[in-house]
Amino acid sequence: MRVACVRNWPTGRPFSTCSPTHTIGTKGISIVSDTDSDLSLFRPDLTAADVCAVTRAIESGRVAAGSEVAAFESRTGQRLGRRTIATCSGSVALWIALRHILSGDRREVITSPIVCEGVVDVIRFAGGTPVFADVVPQTLALSGESLADCLTERTGAVVYVHYDGLVGESAPVRNLCESAGIPLIEDCASVLGGTTRDGPVGRDGEFGVFSLHATKSITSGEGGLLAWTPRSPSKISPIDGYPKVGMSDVTAAMANAQFDRLDDILDARRDVATGYAERLGDVPAAELLTGAPGSRGTWTSALIRFDSAHGRVLAERALIGDGVPVRGVDAILGASLPPGADQAWNTVLRVPLHTRMTEQDIDRVTKLLSEAVGR
Ligand SMILES: Cc1ncc(COP(=O)(O)O)c(C=O)c1O
């Protein structure tokens, strides 16, 4: 199947990335948006602690991979209960995982079509052929039922993507993969710090992959993590024999400073999400997606599902018209999307969520939404 990879950018104001100015105030450093609105779609939570950590790393004179990288790997490994390797990006972590798994004729990699095009690029670059199964509407992650229909003797791996801060229900997919003997990679790019009913997310697959990109739960600018569980104490590292794929101590210093505040950042994001959920309680036509039952997501964005495609269009117009940035879900547009993914593409909208948002900001977004689609 020939697949056109298209990113669903908003028709209005883009995600603000251009030359933000840094100001140091009493609460530390903050990123001042280059838009006239305080309502960026995403915004990393950066403070003076991050600046100090990076400065210290530079002043130490040891800026290549060293003690900061080792500390970050050990701390994340402890939190996940697995071994971790810090990589230069989440894409590289995913590439390494796929390269380890794919071989011979089994080169089809089943994933969901609600995913950024970068993931599909990595699958191809690792020698795989992407195959798209459907998603569960409540989590926007791979559906076990749909996966079962896609498994063939050519299936080499499954990449289960937890979508944009929502923690999905990966256990049914893990069980299916185990019984079919298909290696599972859990793509947790946006959910470092998230939990399932059973504990930290990222433990279900042969490999767990995380990103520290600026739009993720914590950031080192660019960066990633590969998590795995050695089958025996002597197992060599998955990156042995690879070209350089790791992180520098300067990057890891920032990653460590952010990791210090991971739970605080997640709590602050969760407060904004709670604000949205409470206000949307009065709006039957719109619902905040919260992920799998019993999970705790990382709220890298607020994904709102409308009861119709028309409702989503009305809301999108109202928000963009008032200067509020929005964005649809990412989707890989082939000949046609399967039904759950198609519904997500047509009815789900991302609205601003970051730690600097105020009650007034949340009021403004939800008021615009409810006026557009009716109470
Ligand atoms: C689901 C998913 N997987 C992998 C990646 C790749 O991560 P990185 O940007 O760190 O290369 C991303 C990036 O946005 C992603 O959203």
C-alpha cells in the first residue's frame, strides 16, 4: 500500500517556535511566547534550575558523555524498573529497537495511523514496512482487536504508540503479541512519568522508547531514552556496535534538572486538565480524552473530542478566530483511515495545555468552545 504521510497542521496560528525570548525573573527563567497570546499550544516548563544545570555541566569542562548521562540513565532506570540508555532523540531510540528486532522476511511493522509521520519514517528507515491497524477511540492507541486482524507471517514487530500524553491500554496488545510470538515496542515518546494501573508506563514491550523533545513531558531540547530488561546479567547493551547514538553531558544535565521536577510538572499539567474536564462537564458535545481507565497521563496536550465533525469545525473556527492556537490529531492518510482513526481525525482537536496557563485561560478556551457547540 502506498501511504501518503500528512501532518495535520492547524489552519490557523502555528505552534510557536520562533526565537522565543528568555527572561530571568524572580521565579527563574521563562519562555515568552512570540505570539501576542499567552495561550501557546505547548510550552516546555523551563526554570533557572535548567540554566544552572547546563551552566554547571559546561563549566565542569566535561561536556561529552560522562557522569550526567550515567546519572540520568540510572535515575530513569530506577523509576521504570528497567535498564535505560540515553539517546540523542526518541527517533534514534525507536530505530535501535526496530533494528534489533526486524530480520529476514518478517518486516511488516504494525502500528496505529494516529501518529506523527516521524514514526513512520523511522520504521521505513529501519527496513520495515508500516501497516496500520485501528485505534481505540478513548485512548487513540492501537486496538487489540484490529491488531489481531492485521497479524500475518510477515509481521516482524508491533509499535504501540501512547498518543500525545494519553496512556493507552497496552496490556491486551502485549498479551496478543506474546501469544503470537511477535516482539512489541512500546512507544512512550510523550508519556515519561505516566502510569498504567500496573505501574510506570514503558514496561510492556521488549523495548520502551521515550522522547525528551521540547513538546514532551520533560525536555532536554532533543533527547530520548531506550528502556529494556536484559534477559541475563551478561546481556550486552542494545547500542553496542552502533555508531554514536547517545546524549552529551550538557544535554543530560538539562534532562536531570527536568527529571528532578518531573512530578511537579505533571501535577501542574494535571491541574490544567482537571480545569478543562470540570468546565466541559457542562458541555455534552465536547469531552476531554483522559486515556485508559486507571492510568495517569502526562497531559502534553488537551485532546478534546466533539460529538460530530461539524462540532469540531465550529469549535476550531471559534478558537482560531479568537487567536487561540489549535491542532488536530496527527494521522497517516492512506487510501482510507480505519473507522476509529477516521473518527479521531474528524472529531478530535488539541487545545492549549501547559504549566503557565491560568484559570482565566482555561475559562477563555472552554467558553469559546461551549458557545460554538452549545451547552
Ligand atoms: C509517538 C512518537 N514517537 C517517537 C517520536 C520521536 O521522538 P523525537 O522527536 O525525540 O525524535 C515522537 C516525536 O514527536 C513521537 O510523537
